[in-house]
Amino acid sequence: MCLAVPGRVLEIEERDATRMAKVDFGGVVKDVCLEYVPDMQVGDYAIVHVGFALQRLDEESARQTLELFENLGVLEEEFGDHWGKAAKDAGTERPVGTELPAESAEKEARS
């Protein structure tokens, strides 16, 4: 399934004459092209489909959508947490070094 997923712009750079951003999708960070919405700024939320930001979105709508997608398991399906799924299916812990960024931050905070 291909979805347009809301994400928050973390940083913006010019790469090969193309405006690109690091975008956080609820803990998963991906590179996204900003050419369709050139006025996007760090901290803005965008609807992203196949690596392209399509339009700006307000923060509350983005958070609600991400929460809904997470509850439905769509984020895992869309972004492919294959290590986590394999570990869960095997009834074991995720292998060390394969944590998602959000999980790594949580572990560091607990230490």
C-alpha cells in the first residue's frame, strides 16, 4: 500500500540543485524532495508521498494522522520495520543495533 504520510521537516539542504529535507515520520527519518512546496521551513509539517512533499499540513492534523496510522499498524507496514516484525514473530528481542531512532532515544533516556 502506498500512502501519503505526514511528517515534520527537521532540516533542509540544497542537494544537486534540488531542495531536500530530512523529515521525521513519527520516529522514522527519511530524505524528502521539497521541490513541489518550495516555501517549506524547518518545523513545518508536510504530506509526503513516494519521497515528495506535496503540501503543508498543520501540526495537530499531522499528529492525529500519525497516531491513527500507528494504531492501525500502517506506519510499520509503510516504512517496513522488518527487524521488529521478525523479532516479534519469533517471540524474541530485536537484535542489538537494529532499533528504530525513537527506540534508541528511549533506551538512552532510561540509562
